Amino acid sequence: MPRAKAKTQNYGTGRRKAATARVFIRKGKGDIVVNKLPLDKYFSRETSRVMVREPLVIVESTDLFDVFVTVRGGGSTGQAGAIRHGLSRALVQYDEIDLPEGQEPGENSWRKALRKKGCLTRDARVVERKKPGLKKARKASQFSKR
């Protein structure tokens, strides 16, 4: 007897710099909607659009899911990175929940492929704070001997 699907949608939270993305995936035809706008309208830069689609390309399922995203905070690059992270997590959740009964996630799992490409790792780099007495975080005024 085949196991019933546990959920109609899967969820992943992604973070990058100051941006946080909530990513929902459902079976569909490949539409990506970010803050109620199509991906091409929300991100004007092609590099950001490629970054968002990367997890779907890695697992070869660009036309299999509809992706709905709400993202806030940070700039456009940070938001694209957060969506990539959240989408990867949602895909892994989908892959592990919908395995046939008795089968373990193994060699052909999406987690392994996404981990290898670095999509599941949270990029912890954030802007360094400004220090007192300096112009920026590390930039000091030029030293003058006399």
C-alpha cells in the first residue's frame, strides 16, 4: 500500500546577512513568486535570479515546483542568498518526507547534492561594526609623524 503524502507544501527558512526568507514549495509548473511579484520583476539583476534558481537546477526539478517566498531585511544580494538557503532546506524536507516506505535517504538524496554545492550552509558573514576612533570598521585616518 503506497504511503499518503504527508503535506501539500514544504517549508524552509533561509538567512543571509540581515535578510530572512520564508520559502514554501508546492507541486506545480515552475513559477517563482517573491513578495507577491514574479522573480523577474523582483530581482532586476540576472546574477540574483540565477542564485535563487540554483537549488532547483542542482536537483533537476525547475519545472516540478511552484515557489512562494516572503523575504525581508537586507539588500538584494542578501535576499537572494537567503531565498537560495531557504529553498534548499524546503527541497531537502520534501525529499526526505516523501521517500517510499522503508527507504533511507542515501546516495541519491538531494541533501547530498545540495550540501556538495554549498546551498545548505548558512553564510555567517555579516558587516563588521564600526569602532570608535576609526572612520569605518578598520579604516583609520592617515598617520602623520609631524
